[in-house]
Amino acid sequence: MIIYFVRHASAGQKKSSPKKDEKRPLDAEGVHQCTQTGRILSAMEATVDAVISSPLKRATQTAALVANEIGYEGKLHIENGLRPEAKYDQFRDMLRKYAKAAALIVVGHNPNASEFLAQTIAANGTRAYVEMKKGAVAKVESEQKKFVLHWLLTPRLAKATADASVNESSSGRAALSPNGAGGELEIPAEYTRQTNTSSKTKKQPQAVDLTTKSRPKTSRK
């Protein structure tokens, strides 16, 4: 089983009233975080059988936005085992309900989102410490009766990845063909130019003098 642990994205300041705080929505930054995270998961071709969320509004919004970006079309499952006050035993009981699923997204809150992730990957008799920032996602996979943390993506890393992708797209791709279309590397004209031939004699191709002339630069993706 693969589990994507997600902590809800940015949602402004905590409300003094517990009931009002449960209805606290994502702010603009939080919506942006969810979009970036979801797009990165989509680029990784992440697919899941179920998306599970705490019943609190900021968590369900996070779950819905991320699920939309990866093309998930199933039901959003609401579970109390992901509430802020939930214990690890409740979380484990919740996972057993989805034991037949190959991959899940679970969206919760700190401090237990970090604790649930840490306890899931910790070996028997040991402790692990993991910090889940708001909007962070971690991929955990079961291997030989234990769970292994493959990666943890913070919103800062997600933003850096998105920015790098935009910069790469704006710079364009070089070409492998002589006319500059369709490929990875551009071949300089001096390496592709046809040499003249006559009916009497055939001239040898001109050699490129690499001792007096530096090699043309080629762009690599």
C-alpha cells in the first residue's frame, strides 16, 4: 500500500471558538499550495483509490483541491481518525477499513499528522521524528511488512520545483535536427553543411580544427 500523508494547507489564524475553528477555510496561500502540490503529484503520475480527510473544513478543502489536480473522480471519505485530537490507534483502525486499497491520500492536522507519519515508518521499539509543514505531502509505501518513507515535499520545495519548471519552459528546448526542430541538442551548421563535389574529382570533407577553435556549445536539457 502507498499512503500519501498530507497536512492541510495554510488557513489563516486559529479561531478562539472550537466550533468556528472547525469551519475555518483555506486562505489564498493555502489554495495556491494545494494547486502546486496536486500538480506535482500529477506530474509524478500519482493515482489513488481513495482520498480520506478530517471533517474540518480546511482539511476537506485541501483534499478536494489536491484530488482535483491528480484527476481523482471518486468519493471524498471523511474520517474522525484524522481529526486534530485523534490518537494513533484510531488512525490505524481507520487504515484497516481501506486495507484493500493500493494507494491512499490522507489529509489531517498537526500535531498528529507528523506523529502518525513518524509512528508509521518507525520500526518496532524505535521512534522517528518528522515535521509536516502546512501543505506538505509525504509518500510512504509498505515494503516487506514495514512502511518506508520515500520522500517528503514541503510547500517551499513545491514552489521551487514549480518555478524551475516555468523557467525551463520559457527558455525553450534545443533541437537535434539541423533545422532546429524536434529533439534535444542543436547540431551546429558547420557539422551538417554539405561539401561541394565535381564530376571529375571528389573533395574530402572539410575537417573541423578543434585545436584552434573551441567546440561549439550545445544546450542540454
